[in-house]
Amino acid sequence: MAAGASTLTTLNKLFKTKYDQKMLEFMAYSDDVGLALSRKDRNFGGNDARVSLGYGDPQGGSSVFATAQANASSNLDIGFLLTRVNDYHVATITGEAIDAGKGDENTIYDSMKRVMDGAMRMAKSSLEIAFWGAGGGARGKVASGQGTPTVTLSDITSVVNFEVGMVVSGADGDGSLTAHAARTGTATITAVDRDAGTLTISGNWTSSISSLAANDFLFRPGDFKAVAKGVKAWIPATAPSSGDSHFGVDRSVDTTRLAGCRFTGTGSYEETLVKAEARRTREGGKKGAVCVVNTEQFPDIALSLQSKAHYDPVKDKEGIFSFASLKFHGPNGDLPIVASPRVGRGTFHILQPDTWVIKSNGGAPKVIDTDGLQIMRSASLDQYEIRIVSRWQIGCEAPAFNLTGTFAQT
């Protein structure tokens, strides 16, 4: 017996139970320390949300009263006007697969569950890439091979951002600056070598994406300059210049208070991290910060610190999420080091979690079920769909308490 309306009704009830909002967010955040530890604000209505920041105290001090009075000024306050972006993922199953279940909801549910879990892995990956990214949507940088079927990525560890079957586009920059321009065309990845950090397509890369060159960046189509602005956007590796607008704010007037701290390491891992944490502490950074490094660089740091470090988990305030960390004593107390595959090798971020907020319209991600249905018939194809979306943006309420740095070691 073919699955009819009653079967779909039952499946929708099952999915609402198995994939409620708490489960969706747990699946999305459980592997990423940045997403997990950031505060969640699910009431992002209207056109924008203001993140207010006081970056200067009243002036007017002097040993002479008249001088103090003459030089008096008010607080320096500013507001970042965050705008939402959408991140969609669609999971599909054919009508034939539904019918093949012969009315057995469990059989059909198992098939849908595999599809749904896969879509959630991609949604999770997309959120992670955006959180640690510069806001332009770039997933990797081309090092060489653009004139052949196989390109090599500049940072081999960024290969985790690509999948077989993924359609990609290109641009001459990472999308973080107005001057960056998109290339014409797309390519579909047919093979990924995760040891060599290479991506292969059918045919020539430059034939598929016009003028693709070394040092160009790769994106999912539609993502160029259109994703949430993450850590690299809020705490950029290069201090913002005049005219660089970030959510309506020219951050060049005080690049530290408005765009965070930067540090270039020159010595050992320990020396770099101690000095970087001292720099962040100088600017008002508090205890409770977390240092995030590339997953493959984490063991190098552990071996370097040896007995100077100890292992202890990092947890969110609710105790829902837990991450293995390597802690060593810095100028502001213990500094836990946590690994992430989304952080580029050779770089690190020291973040104060209570200054970060994920603002979303409803949960992020969530299933689109405005009509009460999580599973719906496709309008034009013989298939059924589950539509997942994150209507969100990332905010930082005290950029100066956070730091982006580089190690001398790569």
C-alpha cells in the first residue's frame, strides 16, 4: 500500500518528536566550542538588531578645575546594526522511496532519518565555517592547479569544508572586502583527497570558473558576501582602515576597542600564547577566555607545553556542552586551549565567550514548518522535502576582550 496522507501525518509527528528544537541545536553546536559557548538570543525580529558598545569614557580631567570643565566630554557609544542572513539546507527523499515503505512508517522514517542527519551535518558545518570566518563565505584558498582538473588548497586543513558533489564558485578575494569580485561560472567536485588537500572536477577548473587563479577563493554558490560575519570579521587579522564599514561602524577610530586585538608570535607556542593573553588582558580581557587552535596543531602545542599544562574540560554555563582542553597558566589565570578544524593552521583566537552572541529568528538551525509540516511534498518534483534554515547573525559586545593571532610555526 502506497504511503498516503495518514502516513505523512504520522511521519511529521515522529519528526517533531525526534527532531525538536533542542535536539537540532544540540546537533549543530555540540562539536564547536565557539557556537556552543556563545550566548543565544532567539528573538531577532524586525529588520536589524543593535549591539551597543561603549568604547570611551567621559573626559575632562585636570589639576585645574577650569581646564577639566573646558575639556569635559560625554561617553563614546556606538551601535552595530546587525542584519540577518539565511542559511538553507534541503533534505529530500523520492516519492518512490516513500512508496517502497508500503505504509510502514518506521521503514520510511529510517530512510528519512538518514537524509535528515546528513542535511544536519551540512547545516552544522555551514554554521561552523561562518562562525570562524570573515563574513565573505570563503571555504578555501586555491594554491595551484587551476588550469587542470585538480586544485591544491593553500591550507590543507581547509579541505574539511568541501564534499564530493558540492557545487562551488570562485572569487578574487575571500568576500570580506567590497573590492572583492566574484568569478563567472561554477564547478562540481567529483573527488576530494583529504590527505593532499586537493579538489578534483570533470574538466578544467578555469574552463568551469572563468579566470580562476592562484590565491583565489572558493565558495558555495550564493554564499559570496552573504553569510554571517564571524570571528575573522569581528576580530580581523589586519586592523580596519578608514571607510571600512562593519554593520554601519567605521572601526578605524579605535581599531582595538571596535575590532579586537591582534598579535604576531615570534617564539615558541608558550611564549606566543602568554604574550598574546597579556595583550588581551591589557585591553580589559577577563578570566574565562578560551584559546582555539587548529585541530592538527593542537598536539604540537601539547607536546611543547608538556608538564606545564594539564587537561580539563571546558563547559558551557548550562553544562550541556563539554570540550576537551589543554590548560596552562597565563597572566590572567588558567587559559584553556581547545581544538577546531575550522580554525586555519598557524592561527589562533583567544575569545571571551560571554562577549559573543548568536542572534536568530527562532532557533538556528530550525525546520521550516510554518504550516505545521516538517515533511512536505515538493511542488515540482516526485519527492518530499525537509527544509532547514538558520536566520541568524553573529555579534560581539566587547571586541577588545578578544584576540586573533598567528604562531611562528605553521
